[in-house]
Amino acid sequence: MRKIVIAGNWKMFKTQAESQEFLQGFLPYLEETPQEREILLCPPFTNLNILSKSLHGSRVQLGAQNVHWEENGAYTGEISSPMLTEIGVRYVIVGHSERRQYFGETNLSVNLRLKAAQKHGLTPILCVGETKQQRDEGETESLIISQLNQGLVNVDQDNLVIAYEPIWAIGTGDTCEATEANRVIGLIRSQLSNPNVSIQYGGSVKPNNIDEIMAQPEIDGALVGGASLEPESFARIVNYN
């Protein structure tokens, strides 16, 4: 059974005080949210501990934005799986396009992070997607299949979420057409050994397009960036029709 998973990726936004203010505005909206929808917030590392305490007993699960493949070591600036699970983190984003683009993530390092997360009981959200140039050159399908083939080696597909995020649609306001997102997500599903993996769409998801996105049969949720930073905006997405 495929689960609906809607995650807010706050990226490098919000102080601890701002995250608390967000929750005060956001949590009341969840009273009308169907129980079968899994709602996540993925704040910066500095907010995880305080949000873990504030979200205890609520509908919202906590996710991190990255995780290292080792449990400890001389890896300045990195965070390990035990550090995340200790404070109640349940999910972690792995291989986001911004990590690949700005910080040199490769399919190999993504694979290592995925396996480390699963080893410690975290559910990773694997991000895959193409650039505008790759799409224009007709490489979308081959690129995504390559990302999956290399990224999912020895990964447990029973504890996995995948997010299709066309890089050209992230933060640009240029959303991938819902039917095209559905087609690519169908392609992703065809490459998996477990057809029940939840597959999200990510890329300029907004209150005014979430209903159309979630009406598509292959799409099981959304990875939301900027529109998850305001309580009313993210609540409208979580409570899509």
C-alpha cells in the first residue's frame, strides 16, 4: 500500500524562534488533515532538537536534510544517523539536487548515505531529477534510470521514499506539467523492485497547483520547498483536495 508523504524542506531558512512561530500557526490546520497522510518537516540541523520536542505527540514527523555515511569520524560539518535518531528524527532527504549541484554529491555518495540511514532505522527520501539542458537534449529518462541504478544498490526498497524533482523547476516558479511529472514518476516506479514505494513530486509545488499534482495516479506526495515556509501555504498543500 503506497503512503501519501508530504514533506516541507526548509533548506537554509528559519531560526529556532521562527520555527516555533511557524508551528503555532501551522499545527491547528492539521485537525482537518486525513489520518493516512504522512506530514514531515525537514528544517535546518539547528532546529531539529527544539522541533522534536515541540512536535512530540503531534501529526508531524521530523526529517533532516542530509546524513553522512559514517557513524562518527573526522568529517567536519557532517551529521551522522545516530545523532539524528537520538533526537527523534524519522526521515532524511538524500541526494537533493542542491547537494549534488553545490556540494559535489555523486550517485556513489548518495548510495552510501541511503544505506547508512536505513541501517539506523531512518527512512531516506532519495531525490532524482534532470537539469533543463538534460531535458532539452532528451536525456531525462536515461539520466534518472542511471541515478536509480547506481543510487539504489543494496538499498532496502521497503524503507524508502523517492522524490522526482526536475531541477529546472526548483525555485523557478516553472512547475513541471502534472501529467509529465506523472509520466516520469511512472517510469521511476517501473525501475523498482517494490511497486509500493511512495514517490513524491518536487519542484515549485504551490497551493494553486497541489490539487492537480495529487490527482495524478502515480504521484504519492510532494517535496515542498518555498511554499512550506509559511503556515497557511503549507497547510493548504497538506490539506489538498
